[in-house]
Amino acid sequence: MQMTTEEYKGFTIVVTPVKDKGDLWDFDYRITKTGQGGQDTDPAPAITRSQTAGGHATAEIACVAGVQVARTEIDNLLALAQTAAG
């Protein structure tokens, strides 16, 4: 199965397309700090999420959508961290 990997703002995004119940595609994505394995013992464990609603026409489109959703989550996490740091 194809996966898409991208580096974004110090994080690594890995998106895997997943066939849904019909002919459409959903996705799973995993975010880790670049250079870290994302294991539970890492200072910043991985974030893993799934999209199981909506569906996309092809696996490629599902991967593109997954990257966009993961980028938004990273932007939100960075904004929250900046706000918390004051």
C-alpha cells in the first residue's frame, strides 16, 4: 500500500490511505517530531489519527487530504504551545 511522507515545521507526517466500506478512500496519519521515532518513551510521543467519514475518490487524493489535515493539526499544536509559553 502506498504511503505519503512529508516533513513540515519540524514534524514528520506519514499518511496511509485506507479503503472504506464502499469504493471511497479514507486515511490514517501519524505525526512525530522529526528525528524521533514517536515511541511512548520519546519526549514527544507520536500522534495518530484517522478520518473515517467523507471518503475520497482515490488513494492519492486521500493522501493529499491527510497531509493537509495533519498540517492543520501541527499549526494548531504550535500555536497552542506558543500561547502557553506566553
